[in-house]
Amino acid sequence: MKKLILLMGCTLFIMVYSCSNHGFEPVTKNTEKQQQVKNKQTKNKKETEVIKGTEQGKPQYRINPNDWSIEPISKANRKIVLITIDDVPDKHAVEMAGLLKALGVPAIFFVNGHFIDSPEGRAKLRHISQMGFAIGNHTYHHTNLKELSELEQYNEIVTLNNEIEKITGDRPKFFRAPFGVNTPYSRKIAAQEKMAIMNWTYGYDWEPAYQNKTALTSIMVNSPYLTRGANLLMHDRPWTKEALPDIIAGLKKKGYGFVDPALIEVPS
């Protein structure tokens, strides 16, 4: 009987030793490893659902074509403003994007095509896009569209979209005509390109009286046109870059949030 028990014990030891040498792990450790894999899969699934939900979710805001403000849809926060920067990427757009990124403020950067004719300009635009900012179309040469033929208008808009897509991988979803002057044909092209037309509520940085940090900050934060949904126009200018952090701080102090362009309704 003792020999039988001893034989059985040896056999069991050999089986366990053999299994361990073939890469098998104890059941308890295997269970822990499986749970870790399961947890990782669950986490990845949740992250995917968040991304998917954001991409496929309904817009929370729309553009009011009567005054170009940003209106909430349903229960979205009403006390918001939209930050937009025109005439990029000239000399200060990348730094302005960096400032906004550090402050956690989204914005649309509207591109002039002649600024991306050089490798340096293309690199600047790519950098702004990679920081997560929306890129808009501000035409190739910033010419009044009413002074152009339909073919010229087409080239101003569509050629720029093609170039932006080559650089960033995405076509613009927003169109802003130079000087805010749209034509029936430019509206048609914007619709074909699935871009929302967007002008602005107010802006001041092109006026001589506001081409300094203090004056520009004060008027942007205290403008009589600052209301819920205001669409703020600024440009790639040195004084605007200098004023930008204080403008954002002033708007925040007044309780305004900053709408993410990805949440704004565009043609589909």
C-alpha cells in the first residue's frame, strides 16, 4: 500500500514538473492573467465607444446665418463663444495655437492658400492640425469673391481644400469668405464641398486703435457684441498673439465656455 501511494505521488510530481517545463502556469496565475487581458479589452472597448460616439453623435450647435452666432441645439451649454483665427499660417499662428492648446481652448484656424505654398508654410499648417485644431478654408489668395468669375471662385475654394487635405489628411468643414463677402456661386461650392459657411459676430484687431495688447484685450472682452454664442474673429497678428491669453482669461472670468468646432453642425 505504501509503495502504491509513493508511486502515485511520484507520478503526480512528474506530471506537474512536465507541465511547468512546457510553459503551463498555475491555475491561479492563469486566471489573474486572463482577468488582466479582459480588463484591458474592456478598457479598449470603452475608449473605442467614446471615440465612436463622438464621431457619430449628433451636433450640439449650429451656425445662425442671420448673425453668425453659434446656437445650441437642445440642452447644450448656451454661454459659450467660438474662437476663430484668420489669415494663417503666417508668422504667429503656430505660437497662437500653442497658447490655446496650453489653455485647453479649441478654435478654428482659417487658412489662406498663399501661406502654404512653401515647405515652411505647409509644416506650420501640419503642426497646427496635429495639435488638434479645426482647419477652415479662407480662399487661396484672399480676394473679394464678387470680383472673380465662377471658375476663379472655384479655384480659390476647391484648390485650397485639395491642398489642405494633402497636408492634414482632412478637408475643411468650414468656409469663411474674405471680407465676409459670399456669392451665390461660392455658397453653391461650399455646399458641394460639405462646408458650413461662417462669418463672424465681431472682431477688432485689424483696426489701428486696437493694434496693441491692452486695447485689443479690453475690447474683445468688453465688446457690446459679446453675447452667448458670439463668434469671435481674430487674425495671425503680433498684437493678437500677445493679447490672446488675457482675452481667454477675461472671457473665462465672465463665465464663458469655448465651443469645440467638432460639435458644430455642418452639411453632410
